[in-house]
Amino acid sequence: MSYFMIRAGLSVESWKALVANPQDRSIPVGQLCEQHGCKLHNYFFALGEHDVVAIIEASDDKTAMAFAMGVASSGAVSGVQTTVLVPASEAVEVMRKAGEVAGTYQPPRAG
């Protein structure tokens, strides 16, 4: 399983609905994740460039992408960005492999 951070802006209509009827969106988002082979780990409202940030777990990139695209197609969000997240334990393995590459890579040289 892989982890993904999904960030998005809420539409004006979504904000109006949330102000008129405050609600915890992590519940329906979590249920939707489960219905489509993902797991919601965290759901945050955010200040700044994005209005919401979700951390999900999915079996692969295509599953996470389909989930994000499906939500975006509802029109409730815009500017969806999905980022692959690498757990620290896996990053250590990558660092070891990078050390092997770094020891053999020859950078370009002038003349």
C-alpha cells in the first residue's frame, strides 16, 4: 500500500453548504475511500493555498488518482493536487540505493 496527500480548494457552493450546515467531512470522505479501495488516514481543513488536505492509503497510483479525479469531477473541489508520500522507513532504503548511485555517477565536465 502507498500513501498519498490530496490537497484541494473548496468551491463557493461547498463553502456555502458548510457554513449553512457545519459538518465533519472526514466521515463521508472516509466512507467513499473505503468503497473505492482506499483508506483515509487524516482529513484536515487548512489555511493557505488549499482548503482541505487528506492523507489516504491506496494500493497503487492509479487507484489514488481515480479517487482524486472522481471527487474533483463532482465540482465540489478544484485545484486538486496529489502527492505520493514515502514513509521514513522506506526512504532509508531509497537513501541507501542513492548512495550506490552517488558513488558511481560521473557529473559533466567542461572540456
